[in-house]
Amino acid sequence: MTTTHETDARDVQRVVTLGEGFTAVKAAPPGQEFDRSLRARWSKTREEILVEFSDGLAERINRSDARFRVGRKWEFAWQNSARHLANKVNTKRLIVHRSEVPKEFRERLAARIYDFPDEY
């Protein structure tokens, strides 16, 4: 991930990776002010930028962005079938036939599912 740092006075543009920027801010002496922070175009201190970085990291980990809960695995039908499969597989003495297990789980649950013989 790269961020673009612009200097308005000189019309100079430099691309800095997030890691390089974080390393430079972390190595700076306490209390030093920077022209811009990660999310703002005004000056902030080293400590404020480090707090911004950790907040952004927590936000990214917790997925509180627009793409969260998007996709087929978040649909009710998929969640419901996964829950029913978990109930079937985790119950003792119950045989689960391969046709009842979605393809994406068959390899992972190979020890818990059973193939009936053709002459059954």
C-alpha cells in the first residue's frame, strides 16, 4: 500500500510506502511535528500520528469498512446451510452422506462424512 505525500509549496510529489512512513514517524523524537498526518492535511505530532496508525490498523482488522459483510458467504442461505452442516457433523453417531456436504467442506471434513455403497 502506498500513500502519496505532496508538498504544496514546491509542487513535488513523492510516493512513500506505509511501512516507510511508519518507520520514519516511529524513529522521530517524541513531540516532533509533521506537516501532515495519515488522514489530515494539517500538522500533527508524532504521538498523534502513531495513535492514528493504530486506530487505522484496528479498523482494518475489524473490517469496519464498506466491503464488510459483502459476498456469498454472508448470505442467509449460505450461513444457514453451514450451521445445519455443523450440527450434523458435530453430533455423535450420526452418519452424514457426502451429498449433504457442500463441495468446499468435503476435503476438510473427509473423516466425518461417509459414502454409502451403490448397492445400498
